[in-house]
Amino acid sequence: MKIALGSDHRGYTVKQRLIDVLTKAGHEIHDLGTTCGEAGVDYPDYAIPVSQEVAGHAADRGILVCGTGFGMCIVANKVHGVRAVTCRNDIEAEMSRRHNDANVLCMSADFLGQEQIDRMVNIWLATEFDAGRHLRRVEKITKYEEDHPGE
């Protein structure tokens, strides 16, 4: 799977570790920054390019990491075609894929441990969309985006 990754300075260490873990698992990674964990950077500068890759189908999924995951999620959901979620546990990671077909996972570098992050990412990447009754709902989101371009 091709995965676009991005983080701000607070998520840098987690992102760097995920690059190694995901590459070893056979995924193709596109690291869209930041390239440094020391200098303060602005999360929209990384959330937008990751989200654009996912929305444009240059990446299958995206993963964003910042201090809380909230800022990245807010920005990612501004990009048409993105269904970004902030997850705090395994069940949320699974259900975001199963019921919502989430294509961008936003995570907290400050509130989640390494083992929890690894487990959530693995669950999120392995879980398929259930479609069925959930497809109708996701299609309504897509239709709204198509009917309201630029909003």
C-alpha cells in the first residue's frame, strides 16, 4: 500500500519511527515532512500535501501526526475526498475504516504510546471498508463535495 506521511515538529519522532515500521512491513512511503523535530512548524503545511495525495489517488492512505492529532484532522478534512479521523484506541481505528472508509488517520504524538500507535496503524491499514449500509452514507458525503466544489 502507498502511504503518504506527514507531521509537525511534535509528531516528527513518531513519523520517523513509522517510516521504518511501515517500510519493513512492505508499504511504500512518501514522507511529506517535516524534516526536523526541533524547530516549530505549522501543521497545515504538512496536512494539506498529505491530504491532496490521498484525494488525488497518488497515495492509498495518509497518516498525520501532531501533538494532539486534532489540528491535522481539521485541516485534512478541508480537502475534498478526504475522510480524516483522530483515533485514540484500537476500536476507533477499526471502526473508522469499517464504517466510515476513513482514508487519513490523524494521531497524537503526546497522548499515545509507541505500542498503541503501532497497533492502531496496523489495525487501520488492515481493516477493509464494510460498504453495505455504510456505503450509502459515504456516498452522500462524496455527493455533497461534488455539488459544493470549493466550499
